[in-house]
Amino acid sequence: MTAPEVTATPPQKAASWRELVAVYFQRRVLVVMLLGFSAGLPFSLAGQTLQAWMTESGVNIKTIGLFAFVGTPYWAKVFWSPAIDALDVPVLSRLLGRRRAWLILTQLWLMGAIILLACCDPFKAPALVAIAALLVTTASATQDIVIDAFRVESLGKSEQAAGMASYVAAYRVAALVSGAGSLLLVSAFVNAGVDQQHAYSATFVVMGLLIAVGIAATLLAIEPEQSAEVSAEHAGTGEVAGRRVIEVAIASLKDFLSRDAAIAVLLFVTLFKLADALATAMNTTFALKMGFSRVELAAILKGVGFAAALAGGFVGGFVCRSFSLSKSLWIGGILQTIAILAFSWQALVGYDVAWLTFAITAEQFTAGLGTVTFVAYLSALCGNPLHTATQYALLTALAALGRTVFAAGSGYIADATGWFVYFLVCTASAIPSFILLAWLQRRGHFDELGPVRV
């Protein structure tokens, strides 16, 4: 990817506050922020909002539980990500460029799938609802692949952290809109005299139309400079599409594994967010066991915790702009790990609303900060425009193992150790990632990636 020139002599002069703030108003960063809103909408919509609709429609709890499978595309997307790198969308690619063409295609697909879901009746046709919901999550996961690739390729190194901070903030806002906001809109429709089924249908239609925010962002965006070169290479090969996809998948893996310390890098990517994932997996259950009510927990999570997560994301952007990539990872990793200890103290003090507010605020803030610094690192790893989508999907799939696989045994650990020791175990689980980070730093791995900012 084309990047601004960097000086060879470290350390660089720290950016002024004006420069730190101004980067968030760059056109490319604002486009990524709007794309984050488009990415966040379907996540809650196909999850908690759909679950609420099915529950209120009288669908039995066993059927509702089976609907967890509709989230499969979010972790399985790595298997079709090579197609995003290997194939150009007919007609649209010539008009918009390869990345913007894929964005428009997935956004139109996503909008249509949500509206199709709005036309279904969960009680009368749960199978049709399942198909429509799976179409929504597949389109959403595919859009995520394209947005990640577009963001990495279109933003300069000085804009990557700010772009990700804006993306995460907009994603969280959109998830809140399609989650709690959708339920409030349903209630408003019902209060206006609309029956419950049609109230949910109308709400889903409104949410589907909000994908227009992402479409507008795509039309306002500028296609990455590398796209023309890659599209020309695709046209020149004359290969069958299916063969090209397979070759891109193999080439992407070879390209990554050919790097120095590639296995250590993949292991570090897998472990960096493990401690945070283990703590998050049980913090809701922990709070309820401590005697907090659902209302108290929801108020803290959706109120103070939500604001803290947004603030942490933007501070993470400032950290990445002000420090080297390795130092940013140290700051994010250490802070998100130390914050877990607040839950261990909560286990000792028991029911204390003020302390729970502090614990969740600290956890959400540092998790947001750590996520942005981590994603800045993942973005730096994906510098080859031929393989951006495939490699980034692979890295995010590995990073998700902490919350999808390793966290599966968290309940057994908590039951065996008790809450105080459990959160100490979560904290200790960060140690391997710190050892790997120190080893990679000493090996010069981060020097090869270059600085986060100019």
C-alpha cells in the first residue's frame, strides 16, 4: 500500500494536539466512520433484536436457542475472503473500482436481506426467518471483509489508528441503535396503535434503510490507488475465476508465512486479547451472582460503560498517533490487563454499585483503547494489496478464538477457583502475549512494519 514517506531516524517528533484532532476530520477517516455505522447495524439486529421479536411472537425457547447458528458467518468468513481479493464485480468494478464495487454489492445485499427478514413471521415461518437471518449475517460478514480491506488500503499510516477509532465508535453507536434503539422504536409503533407483528416488521424496514449511510459513504469514498493495478493484473491473467480464488488463498498464506517470525506473530495475534476475552465472558454472570439486578447492570453497561468504550477507542487513536507501534501495544495490553483486577476486588467487596461502575468503566475504556492499538497492528501486517482481505480475515479469525473457543471453559474455571482467583487467572493469561511482544520487539519485527504515524 502506498504510504507517506517516513524518516529513518527514530524517535519522531510527537504530534501536536491540533494534528491529533485534525486527522479525525480527514475525508478518508470520515468515510471509514460511516462504513463503521453500516457494519454495526446488522450485528445486534440479527442477534438480540431478532431474539426479542421471536420471544414476543411466542416461539418456543428451544427454537430460539437454535438461532445461535445464524452468527456462523462472522467466524467462517475467512473461508470466502479470498474471493474478495481474487474477483472483480462485473460492471460495478469498472464504474467504481474493485473495493467500492464489492462494498456497494454487499450493502445492497444487506439492505435487501434485512427487508426480507422484516417481511417474515417468526411464529408462522421460523424456517424462513432463519434463512433470511442467515442471509443478513452472511452479507454483514462479507461487508466486514471488504470494509477492513478498504480501510487498510485507503488510509495512510498516519490515519490508520484514527480511522479504526472512528470505525469502532460508529460501530458501537450503530449496534446500540439496532439493539436498544430498535426495541424503543417497536414500543413507539405499538403505542401508536400498530400491532406487535407489524411494529417489528416496520422497525426492521427502518433499520434496513439505514444501510443507506454505508452506501452514501461508498459513493463518497475514493478508490484505493492500488485497485487499478490489481484489477489490471486480474484482467491480464485470463484465469478461470474459481482457480484464481484458490490460487489467491494459497498465495496469501504463503506470503504471510514467508515473513520472519510468522508463527510467533500469529500466536501473538491469538493471545493479545485473551485476558480481556476471558474476563468479558463471565463479567455479566459475575455481577448477577454478586447480587446486582439486571436493571443496574444494564444501566451501567449501556450508560457509563458505553461512553467509556467510545472514549477508550479515541484515546487509543491518540496513543497510536503519539507512540511507536510496539509502545502502543504495550500501553494497550498492560492497561486492559490491569483493569481486570478491579473485578477481583469486586469479588471481595461484594455488592457495591459505585465499585461495579468503576470496574466496568475501567474495563470498557481500556478494552476500547487496547482494541484500537491492536487493530493498528493488524492493519500494519496487511500491506500487500493483492491479499489484504484474505490476510486480515485470517488475523481477525485468530484474534476471535479467545472469545469463541478459549472462553468456552471459563465457567468451569470460575466454578473451580471462585471469582477472586478467576479474575487473577484472567490477568495472568496475558503474560504469554507480553513475552511474545517483548521477543518480537527485540527481534526487530516492528521496525520492519514501520512507525504508526508520520
